[in-house]
Amino acid sequence: MGKEFSSCDRCGKVIDYGNAHVTISRNVEYAELVIATNQKEIQVIDSEVIFTLCAHCGNSFDARTIAAIIISLPPNSSRIIEN
């Protein structure tokens, strides 16, 4: 067994280095086209892991469903009231 990397935010299972996992992240990126090389270049300005799931929990989600949920959130989701 390897060293602990993280734990699943859904079931609590320990995720060791070398184990498959799923992360949902928020990235702020800057994209540009470099004229000299005609290549796209992306610079990550900020990255934050929103949650981490073990392979079992991560594979139980459908990416399109998660995308639909995120799209349905109000633009200022800080106004969502938690119970």
C-alpha cells in the first residue's frame, strides 16, 4: 500500500498515491493564440479542487448529469442557502 494522497469526499475511503481517482476542479485559465507558431497556449492562473472521489464513487456519476446540475445553478451561487 502506498502513502495516503487524499480521501474520497463521498465515502471517506483513503486514496493512496498511484490509485485512480476523480477530481472536480475549478480552473481559471488564460488562453491565447501565439501568432509566431500558430499554436494555442493556455496558462492556468488559479486551480482549486472542489472535491475528490475514489474510482468507485467517481465512476458512479455521469459527467453530463453533473454538467447539467452546474449549468442550472444561479450565476451567483453564493446566494444558495444551505440547510
